[in-house]
Amino acid sequence: MARAMPGERESGWIRELERGYRSRARRVTLLVRIWQAALLIAFILLWEAAVRHGRLDELLFSYPSKIAGMLGELAVSGTLVPHALTTVLETTAGFALGTLGGTLLAALLWWFPAAARVLDPYLVVLNSLPKVALGPIFIVGFGPGYLSIIMTAVAVTIIITTLTIYGRFREIDANYLKVVRLFGGTRWQVFRLAVLPGSLPTIVSALKVNVGLSWVGVIVGEFLTAKRGLGYLIIYGFQVFNFTLVLSSLIVIGAVAALMYGFVSLIESRLSPGYRVR
Amino acid sequence: MDVMLRLSGVSHAYVSPRGATLAVDGLNLDVAAGEFVSLVGPSGCGKTTILNLMAGLLKPSRGTVELAGEPVSGPNPRIGYMLQQDYLFPWRNIRDNALIGFEIAGARGPEAIRRVDRLLAEFGLAGSARRYPHELSGGMRQRAALVRTLVREPDVLLLDEPFSALDLLIRHQLEDLVWETVRGRGVTAVLVTHDLEEAAAMSDRVVILNASPGRIRAVLDVPASIRTRQPSEARWEKEFGPLFHHLKEMIQEPKGGGAGHARGAGERMDPRT
């Protein structure tokens, strides 16, 4: 990175240029933030006003201040945390196991290309199948509880992960594999030194996608069987026609899911120092 | 002189759903220990195939490849190979990249790290050991790749157009560096190149190949005045011009009978874009 080295005389206006550029960039960022906040506030105010003036059905849509009150109540009474924690743990287990299992399956397909050819149509069919439809089978198979909920999340994530990561394994430039082979590397070393590290960005981005997918699996799983969790709160709220509870749970889900996504993004940036794909 | 590499009656065909194509046909070639041989020829003359056969990455369909009298049956640490590009692993820093040969052999340790660091310093990369490939220029990366290969102290160095992706100036510097390294260590070298000038400036012998299938058309010995000077100086020798023209004529010269075909092959010798 060659940086212009300004002489004594020119340095003044160049620094001026830099300062101007930076302050403009800061101003744009600030404006973006202001708009983002304004949109949220406007949405909440409009929602509140529309319900209070009878433009929206209060039973169905509830309204922000009531939801805030409900959330406060849930938090104070100590019901919110265990429910949220249960769902977070199930989701985390779901996307971690789904990603790990998918990577493992992809590795097996890479190791046994003949098996990959044979299994190809089955993977395509499994991938297009709506996996949550397997939920009832899991409940009977694994019993109504955490295990069947986590398995639903794994089912949602594992096949697409396998296909994505296996695709990446095969895309690695053959010359990198050649480098390892030229030093007398075994097939396992080719995988460990070239294929797997070269696919790490894909694996991490699969992890990010799986955070979202795992939420789908867990919430549906909780709809079907749970005694605890945010999905359970939603279904319970629906059964007693308390849509304030439903919307409160949804907001918690949104917040926690965003946090989880941010956490995985953090792992991503930590995991790859200096990594830059050519 | 001892023969380091011997190809006897080597033919290689690639098989695909469209059929088999003969890439190399009936090749006989001896490379003496410490010799520097260049392979030149139009694209499609199987130059890279020949290197892959020498490296043991490919098994010849017919014939044998021997390294110091032993048949080559697979990749061998005694043979080093430089690719057209550096192919340094982007997720490893330069030192870890250069250590990969030791790592694969299960010999990564303080001694291996010392040797890598010494060689990196020798090649002007001492300050870059902890940097990542994308932070380095093309020439530095190719030097790092050279360290990765040389640190395993191979007897034979196979060079597959290792300078073709570089700027002219960097290319000439690197040619000198490789030439000095190879001569200084008594390493046997086989260079594949499109660049006739490069072949003439670097090697003891130039092997000219025909295209599809690859066959040896002619072998040219480089005069002592040129082969004893480093490439950048050799280009200024009196005899260099005539040698270069002779090479060019030999590559364009129609082979007995198939004049049209041979001219076509000559045209394809134009510098790559």
C-alpha cells in the first residue's frame, strides 16, 4: 500500500482533503443512523396511534405500550428468562449440530466420490423436502422434549449445509491440492491442509445462514411439543387469544436472533486473521 | 556425468468421454545431474504433462521415468516443483507456508523453522515471515514459493513457467535468482517455458517439442559463453542473438512433409497475452 508522501508545501491541502472526506463520511453515517432510528420510532408511534383510533384491530395487533408492559411483567415475574434461554439453547444446539453434521457429511462425500455420485439424487430430493414436516416423526422417535426440537432444527439445516460445503470442497483450486501432493501428502493431509481451511469461510457463512434456519426448526418444534420456550409462549398466547403475548414473544425472538447473528459474525472475523481469498 | 532423470519410451494419453488423446509420444530424454534443461514448444506439446510425469503426479501410459536409477512411482520429496503461480495458502503466513513441506513429512520443529527463516532471509523475505500472501507483491510471493520448495533440499527442481505471470523486470530478477540458486546448489533443473529467450538465457540444453502429440523435434546445446553467465548478463553476449534466432528457426521450421501443420504450430509460439 503505497501512500502518497506529500512534501512540506503540499501537505496542508492534502490534509485538508482528508479531513473533509472523513467528516463527510461521518456525516453520512450519522444520517443513516438517524433515519434508522426515526423509522423505528415512526413505526411504533403509527402502530400505537392506529390501534388507539380503532384503525387496527386491538385483539389481533395489540399495541406497543401494552406489549412493553407485558414484556416488563414477564421479565419481573421471572417467566421470560427461562423461556428465552430454553429456545436459545435449543437453537444454538440446532445450528451447531447442523453445521457440524453437514460439514462431516460433506467430508464423507468428498472422501468417497463414488458415494457422492450414487447419493446425489437422494440429496436433491431431501433438500427440496420441507424438513419441518418430519417433526411428528421426531416427536414419536425422540420423545416430546428438547431432543426432538433440536432434531427438527438439525433436519432443517443439515442437508443444505452438506450440499453447500461439499460444493465448496470441490471448487478448491486443484493447484492447492497439487502443492500438498507434491510434498508427498496423503489424501487426509490434502483434506486437512488444503480443502478444509480453504472452505472455512463457506463453513462460517453456512453457520450464519443456519442461525436463521435453526430458529425456524426450533419454533416449529416448540409449536408441536414444548412445555417451555418462546415457541411455546406463542402457541399458548394463540390458544388463549392473547396476541399481546404472541407479539411480545416475537419481539424477543427478533432481538435474540439478531444478537446471535452478531455473535456468529464476531466469530467469523476472529476465525480468519489475514485470510483473503485470491 | 550421472543421469539424474531418465525418460525411456514415455507416452501418455489422457482419457475422457470423448476418447483418448495422446499428449506425449515416445519420449526419450536423459537429464544429467546438475544440468539445466529447458523444454520449449507450442501449446499442446505436452510440456506440463512431461513435468507431471517427472514429478510422479502422473503415471506414464507407456515407458518409464527414473530418478537416479530408481523408477518414479509417486510424488517424491527429492523432486521440487514450482507452479505457474505461487499457490501459497492464503490462510497461512509466509513462514507457515514455507513450512508446509516439513509439516507434511511430520518434521515441523525448531530446526525446520530455523532453516525456513534462514532461507527466507537469503531470499530477501526476512521481514515478511509473519505476513500473509495477499500483503506481498507477485515477485515476493513467487520467491516465497521458491523457498517453500527449496527448503526441502530437492535434488531436482521442476519449473512450470514460474515467471510467466510476472512483470518483465521482476521476471528477469527472479530468473537470475533461480539460476544462481540452482547452480550454487548443484540442483538439476527442468524448465518449461513459452519464452525462447528465457530458455536460451537460463539453460545448458534446450529441448524443442512438437505439438499434439508431444515429440522431441530437436535438442540444442547452449554455448559455454552463455550458459556460464547469469541470465540477465547472458542476454548481452555476442552469441546470444544467433542462438536465439537459431532456436526460433528450429521452432518454426516445417517438419518433413507436414509444412502447413508445422507453420501453424510456429504461429502459436507468439507470446501469450
